[in-house]
Amino acid sequence: MRLGIFSDVHSNLEALTKVVEAYQAFTIDRYICLGDTVGYGASPNECCNLVRSLNPTGVLGNHDAAVSGRMDYNYYYEACRQALDLHASILTEENLAWLKTLPYETRDENRSYCHGSPINSEEFEYIFSLDQARSLLPNYKELADVTFVGHSHLCKAFALSATDVHRVVATSFEIRSGFKYVIGVGSVGQPRDYDPRASFTIFDTDTGLFEYHRVAYDIETSAQKIFDMNLERNFGNRLFVGV
């Protein structure tokens, strides 16, 4: 079975549309959305509708939790709060209901899917550094063989033994026995690794092959929609750089 795993769309319809089109070049049996379909961008309803049309296995992101009333986001910085307030006010009842039903984590067989750290997943802790990955070692036995995460907007993967952690730097690699993996799938709508192209991934459950993919999209249109909605201009400017 081939899984199309993606995360952090952040209301960027132009990026999401290109990712969905790019997936058509592959045989995808099931889609997995690791959260944060909303936030930052200008097309929250359109992105929710498109993600939902894929009938994905979905998990809750922190921005999803905020707009659907499942967490307090008063401590977020002002521009982010303004975007979340706007999205909460314009999302349809159907899309809000969908966000309200998403779990913090879901598992199948030997795989886990969550937005941030799989430990206390409702706290949305980041896993994008070696130290953060090492913090999982006390819970090594509880981890799935492979855990897929979003949240950081970075394409970072780690192989864990019971006593140590190693970075996996390849853009395509096979899951090896004797290790547990935590794989950050990057961001569709707001990459932060200085590559402005949308990130999406594929995992073949039969061969154990994982692949990172990138696709270019119409950044100018996405950014202009952000400017036209009077959202924080940096939400649009950063798309051109990938930060």
C-alpha cells in the first residue's frame, strides 16, 4: 500500500492544489493529513474542502485545535491570533465539525501519525533536532516502529535505537529493522527549510520505502491573497523564501 502523507497546508490553496495534482503521478492508496490545514493563509475553507475530498486519515494540528475551540491560543503572537480569529469566523459548519472530530494521534499496525511529538501529543511539542528526538528515548518501547509528524515545517528524519539517535539525511530511504523512526514530512503550504516548493511524501508499506517530494506552485497568487485579506504581510512574504 502506498500512503500519501502531508502536513501543514496552512490555508495555501495554490500549494495544496499542486500537491494533489503531483500525487496523481503515483498510485496512492490512502492519504494521511498530519494537521494544520488552517492558519496563516487566505483559503481555509477551500483547503479544508480539498483535503476532505481525499478522504484522508487525519490528525489534529495546533492551528486546527485553535480555530475549532479545542485549545486556548491567547499566548500566540498577535498576527497569528488575528489569522486564527479570522479563520474561526469564516469556516463553514461542516469544516469546523471536521476539525472538532480529528484525533491527536492515530495508529495502524506499526505506524503512528501525529502533528507533533507522539509523547503527550496534545501538547504539540516539536521534533526537528537531535536533542528533541533524544527526548523520546525514555519512551522508546512505547513508540511505533515509524512515527510520522508535521508541525516543524521541516523535512527532518531520525532513526532511534534504544540508546541513541541518528539523523537520516537522504530524500529517499528504506525503513530498517532494529530501529524506530520519527519522520517529519515538511509543509505543503509554508515550508521553512529555504526551499519554497511545497513538500509532500510517499511511504510504501510493502517495501518500507519512504520518499520526500517537492513541487513548485504559484507563490505570487497565494501571497497576494494573503495581502488582500489584510493578514500579516510576512505570512505572504515568507512563502517566496521558504522560511
